[in-house]
Amino acid sequence: MAAPLTLLLIVAVTIRAVLFRSSLAELISARVEVVSPLNAWKRVVEGLALLDLGVSPYSGDVFHETPLMIYLFHFTVDYAEIVFIIADGITALALYLSIQTYNKDVFRKQKYALESDRYSADCLELLRSPKEMFYIPLKVAMFYLLNPFTILSCVAKSTCGLNNAIIALFIFCTLKGSALLSGILLALATYQSIYPLTLFAPALLFFLQRLYIPVNLRRSSFWFFTLQYAFMYVGSLVVITGLSFFLLGSWDFIPSVYGFIFSVPDLTPNIGLFWYFFAEMFEHFRLFFSCVFQINVFFYTIPLSIKLKEHPVFLIFMQIAIISIFKSYPTVGDVALYMAFLPAWSHLYRFLRNIFLVSCVLLACSALFPVLWHLWIYAGSANSNFYYAITLLFNFGQILLVADYFYAYLRREHHLTHGLYLKKKDGTEATLVLK
Amino acid sequence: MAAHRCGLSLVCILIFSSLAHPSSCDTLEKANDNTAEKRSISEVNTDGSVAGEALNERQWQSTDAEVDRSDSTTHSEALTPAAARDEFQEELVIRPLHSGDIYASFQFRTLWDTDFLQEGQKVSHYRLFPKSLGQVLSKFSVRELHISFTQGFWRTMQWGQPFIPSPPGAELWVWFHDTVSDVDGNWKELTNVLSGIFCASLNFIDLTNTVQPSASFKPLGLGNATDHRFLRYATLPREIVCTENLTPWKKLLPCGSKAGLAVLMKSEKLFHSSFHSQAVHIRPICQDEQCSSKAWELRQTLNVVFDLHTSGQGKKEWSLFKMFSRTLTEACPLASSSKVYVDITDNPEGELFELSPATPLLGQAVVLGDRRTYSVYDLSRAETFGQLRSFNLLLRWKGDSGDMLRPLLHAERYVAGFGLQTGEIHTVIYNNHPYRAFPVLLMDSVPWYLQLYIHTLTVTSKSRDNKPSYIHYQPAKDRHRPHLLEMLIQLPPHSMTEVTVQFERALLKWTEYTPDPNHGFYVGSSVVSALVPSMVAMRTNFTQDQPLFSSFVPVKEESSYFVRVYTEPLLVNLPTPDFSMPYNVICLTCTVVAVGYGSFYNLLTRTFQVDEPSPPLSKRLANLIRRMRGVPLLT
């Protein structure tokens, strides 16, 4: 397996290196789909320039990276391209190893379930074989590294790539069972863009499952481990935040980074739902609706955790997808991260209802983004509604995609316990409905 | 504002109605022309005999370059001791420009040796100083106040430097006294009060267009304040100046527009011009040379450039009557001095134009580094008005005026780039001095919705990188504060220096756009302040009027002079949302969110079940009857 992976890495690095050297790099780095005010490289450079001028980067409204990011790029600004390529490589590698671990885990559990006769007899064709699972980690790495979204994001030097690397490392450490590292990386991811906070629940569920601690609120062992993990997470978050304070000597970054994420003051168009909605919002409803929109990311965590408490890895996937749909400044880099997981759920393919429609919508939207942007901003022959319509459709497609995978996952679980070919009372073939 | 605009339209209607009866004006002008001709003929008659003596008889009267330095003591004997506490001067400077336009600059100065800022002392007795301004000064603890309203753009390359520069639109800068604790609060209130006094939209000045320049705007009066926390500077480049602003401005004059030079200010003529700028400057100055006590100076200026080419049917001649549709009949009785100056520097021998009535009085002044010669008409003398009791200055061009010496410092600005996403501001500063380099301070205040990227700032002169020796940059805060960029740039001799900085255009909330959003947004002029080497020092052959012993080493005071140049304001387009869409957008976006919510809710709360179709209606009815009959049900 090492040889294909190495080959993949080499191809991916070559593509990126070629694009960095081409004239396309500048064009890509100005695309609103690829960079947002939160993670544009131009703004990182601006922040460093402000620091050189002796002005706090947070005194203006251009720079919204965290202080650790300044510190990182203070030293590596000349090697930024290499940093971003390495980050992509790390993400792919971490995802590769995580999925490998996960697959082993899945196979082991499946064996136990079969031995204890928990699966119904006619669902043999739903079972997963090592043969079909063999190439899945490689496919995941490939889906991440060769995804045009990731390549664009990397060539634009969007710091989204670094955030993805942190989240991928977090997943890797979680699946490897290292609670401490997982807590630290989760704190780092939260520190970077606040939303990964919701990944706390799946990580906790995974550890509980791994340690055979039942999720029972009356059991002290459950509380003990939860507090332990929460302490590791909150402790490292406090340490990182404190460290940022000591690096800059002020708390200015809190409103400038997290306030900026939550209050959405910059309405630069992006692929998300926020910008046009809040550009057109009536002033006295603004606070209400920004709460309503922000709550979407956090709202689904608890019900999803209850529904998927046996399947924390799928829960991670769901959470990442929800974050990338409902976050205030999404870019295609965020989309690329959860799309990398899709090969891991390739066994759900037979239960997907509208994957063809959704992939057509997503492909068409990706092609139409630059076209309609050009018509609006440069040609002046279209207006903002055109671009808005496409973002709307793109998000609609993403929601359908995620909901479809969720449906397929639940349905497969249902079939595993109740049998694949269900019969009605009169013996005819039955259809499954949600009731 | 609406009320003002209504007033404006009313005034316009009145103007048009008066224009509808032009006959009376015409006859008046003809009568005046006749008298002027008669007078010039009589002068020609005497000219032959007196020509030789005229030159000798010319009295050289020295006036200072800056009138504020001119000593007020010379006039103090004329006034009673009780009235010596305040005095009023008025003057009009007319400069024929090389482009053929006429530049007329009114200056009214009220001087009052009282202190508004003294604790516990309430100034309540006002004589010449306008009470409305005096109360404002004392209430808001203003140390210095400069306000200007300008319509049109001063074309430095054609017209040279103005006496008092001002940017298009409204400009206001104020130094507060250093006892003020809440400067922003005072500033906010002050702008609202001034907005009322001058009938202007100064109330649109808020924190989003106010800056505190660190170096460009130093106090012009007494007091060595350097703490720019007490300075506020704001421009409204979109402000339109019209009669509604002129009327309250005229009311501040002691004589109003009833007597003196102010009778010339007919708004229909003043605003029928290429450039119109009115200003009020208030500052504390020294009362005497020892500076033992402080006096307040109120200086009201009005600068107009008339384009007499288009209105004069190609004839190159002008008179006071043609310009202002009025002649002067008397000085303001309250004025201690009242003079009209005509710049005749380019016309020492009378070969370029002819001025009538001729005056024996000549004045010389170093204005903006250049020694100028003026014909002076003293309105306080009865003989100025002649027998007709009316003074109508007439200038007739004889030849074509030569080339103007290019102004030493000149700046212009434009926006480069296409599309509505990004752009680049180019500021080009010219140093036309043949051999001297000098530093300039460039100040830019850019609204927050153009996000500047300071790392893209480049300064190049003579295609080489010219690193500014001082940069003060304050980045903007969205909806709170504009960008402020100040730089000290050394301009090499005879060079063009280009300053470029890139920006990104923001998409605003739909309520933040102006009523005509596709017209674009104005960005105020950038300000170039410099100490420019003087023309006097530049001249190497000191000839006519200078004795040899005085000319070897250039005089220090004249070697450089302060000048401020304003560039063009910019008009920048921003991307706009569709303003008719708020309901649609709210509905559509919420629908997508609801689709997400609905599908997740569905999957989270429901479980999979085998779909058992309910039996058809006939079967259900049959079963109902069977149940009543007590017969086994159908399956």
C-alpha cells in the first residue's frame, strides 16, 4: 500500500507545484469561492505588514487569523507554498491512516456481530469484505489530494488547508485512541475557527465506546471519563488562548477573530448562505437572524449524538459536513474535507436516493460560480441575484448530499438488524418508510 | 436637508424669474460701459504728458505676504479706544489667470482681543465678531476651526496655486482645547451645530469619516499643540455648495451684504463660475509682537474663478460689473481697511492688459513663494469712486498671455483597475523644481468600505523605489473608522512620484448604500502638504528691483513656503445587491435552511417501518358493518 500512496503524494505535490509556478495562482487566490475574509493569504501578508509597521494587526478589519497563525507565518512566510503543500500532505496521510484504522475496527465489530448472531440472515450481501475495504483509505487520500477544491484552496494559500490538517490530525489521534492528543488538537481546531467545538461529542463517544464505558448518566465511570476528556480539551484551549495573549500582549484577537465569525460584519460574497442574507436583512432583525443562522451548526450535535451514538466516526463526518454548510465564511476547502470521507461510505451506495441529481447539481454549481461572478462583477450584465442563486443551489445540493448519506447509513443499519428483504404481512415485498 | 433643498429650489425659481427680465440689467451695464469708456479716453488724453512721471509717482506700498502678520497698530489710531478691542478688514484680490479666467478672492478678517476659553468669564457682548460663532467656540472649547465649502475643482496646472486651498465638497478641521475630555462627543455636537449655522450637511460627519492626522494638519494659530488627540479632520466630498450655504456665510459679516465688498456677492453670479469656495477660519493669534495677549481672528474667505471666455462671447475683457453684476459704491463703514488688489505682476509695462481706472498705488507681496505686484484701490478713499460714486474696475486684454510657470508642486489621483472586486489608487505627485528636492506629507483618508492592503503600497519616483521615511497608518474598522495613511516622501527634483495602493471593494448592507448606489461612492481628496522652495529663491538672476548687495545669498524667510495641495476626489463603484429583493432573499435562504432542518429532523425523529397500505374504503366499511353484526372481520 505504501507505493500507491507515495505515487499519489508525488502526483499531488507536482500538480500543486506546477500551479504555484503558473500565472493561474494569482487568479485563483482572488476567487471568492476559494478564499474568504477569514483565511485569505493576502490578509495574512497584510497582518504581517501591519505588524512590521508597528500597528496591531487586529486594530483594523482586514486580519482575522489567530495569533498563533501570525507566529507560524512570521517565520515561514517565505516558504508558505511548501507549508501549504505539506499541510495538504499531512491531511491526506492522517485521513488515510484514520480510515485504515476505522476499517479494521469496522471489520472486527462486524465479525463479533456475526459471531453473536446479531445480524439477520439475509443481509449477507450488506456485509463488508476486506477486499472491497482494501483500497478505501487510498481512495480517501486521493479524494482529498486530487479534489479540485483542495487543489484550488492550496494554490490560493488559503489557511483553510491548515485548519483541515488540524482536524484530520485530530481525527487520526482520536481513532488511534490517544485522548490527550485528541483533546489538544481539538482545542487547537476550536481555537482556529470555533466551529470544530461540536466535534467534542463524537470524539467523546468514540473514546467511551473504545473503553467499553456505557453511555449512562448514572454511571460514575461515564462521568469520570467525560470530565477527564473535557478537562484535557478545556485545559489545552485555555493554554493556547493564554499563549496567544502572551504573544501579542492583548486580548484584541478575541473580538477580531471570534466576534468576526459570529457577527458576520464582512459581507464579501462566498459560497455560503450568510452574505446575501445579511446584506439584505432588515436592521432590527439582524441579531435575531444571526443567532438563528449560527445556531444551525451547534443545534444538530445533541440529537445526532443520540441517534448515532454507536457510530461516532460517521457522526464526525456529519458534523464536519454541517459545519462546512452552515459556517459563516465557508470556502471550497471546507467542502473538500468532508467530501474526502465519501469513499469511506461507498458501501452505502445502494441506499442513496438522489446521488445522481446531487452530483449534477454540485458539478454544475462549481462550473457556474466563476461564470456568474464574472457576469456580475466584471461584465456588469448580471446582478448579485445570479451569484446568490448559485450559492443557494450549491448549499441545497450539499444539504441533500449529507441528508442522503445520513438516510442511507440509517437504512443500512436497519436492514442489518431486520433483514434486507422485508415482507409485508401478506407476504408481498415491503417498502420501508420513515414513520 | 429636505427643507434646505426646497429653499434652494425656491431661490432658483427666483433667479430664473429675475433672468426673465434682463433688460434692466443690460441698460445698466451699458451706462456703466459708457462711463468707463469716457474715463479711459480722458486718461488717454492726459497719458501722453504724464506717462513719464506716472512711473515715478507710483508709491510703493509694502504689504505682507500673509495679512495676519500685518500689524494692526497702524490702524489703531484711527479707531476710538473703546472700539480698539475688535476690528474688521476687508479686501478683494483679483488675479487674471493665464488660462484667461479671472480669480477673485475675498478676504474678510475680524480681529477681537478677547478670550473665549477663559474659565468663569462669559463673553456676552459682541460687536463685530458674530455671536453665533463666538458661542460655539466657547461652548465646545475650540482652539482652532477651519471649515470650507467648495464647488468645483481647483485646476492647479492651469490656474497656479490658490491663496487658500480647499478640497471639493466640505472640509472641516478643528483643534480642541486640551482641557476637553470627551473630544468625540464635542466633535459630534459641533458638527451638528455648524451644520445648522451653515445650512450644510455637516451632520453627516461621524466617526466613519473622521480622522486624526498625526502630522498633516498643525495648528495655524497660537499654541504649540502637537497632541493630535485633540484634532479632528473630516471631509464630505459629496457635499454640494449652493446659495443656501452662501446666505448664512454672508450673515456672519459685520456689514452683511449691505455695504462694502460683500455687495458683490450675488449668488446667481458667484455660482455661475468654474470654481467657488467659501471658508471660515478661526484661530487665536498674537495681539502684538511680544505676544503678551491673545486675540481671536475670524477670517472669512470666498474664492471664485470666473470663466469669462464662455460668458463673454470670446471677448477677453472683464469688469466688476460683468463678473458680479454690481459695482462698488462704498467701503463697509465698520471696516478699518477696505481694499481691492489686482495682480499686475505679469503686466509690468501694461503691454498685456489695460486696467481702468488706473491707480497710483502699488503693492508688493510675496505670495506662495513668489513676489507679486498689485495695483491697490483703497475703498476708504473717496477719490477711488470718482465722480460717479461708483467703482467699476475694468480690464481689457491686449495680447495673449504667455505661458504660466508650472506650479512647483502638483498632485493628481485616479483609480485603476476594472471590475467591482479590487482596484488600485494611484496618487501622482509632481515636483517641477529644476534642481531642488523637497519632502512632502501625503495624507489619505479612505472610507472603510474600500479595504486597503498596506503591503501593496509602492512609492516610485523616476522608476525607482522611493521608501517613505515616515508612515503613519491606521487601518479602518468596519462601520466605525476610515483608513488613515500619512507618509513623508522625499520628492527628487524635476520628478514624478507615484504612490499606489491596492484595495478591495466591500459589499455593504442594503441600507448602507446612498440613494443612487450605481453613481458610486466618493473618496475625499488626499492632501499633500509641503514646504516648497520658493520661486524667489529659485530665481538666479535678480535684476530689476533688487539691489545687488541683497541678492547673493537667497533670503532665508523666502527660501521656502508652506503649501497644501488637494487632489481630485475619487468616485468608486461598489458591487450592489438587488435592492428589491430583501423579502425574496429572506424567504429563499430560510427555505434552504428549513430544507436542511426538515430533512435532518425527519431522519432524527422517525424510524424505518414497513409500509402497510391501509385497506381500501369499501373493505373498511364492510368491516364496520361486520363488527356491528358480530361477524368475523375480513382481512
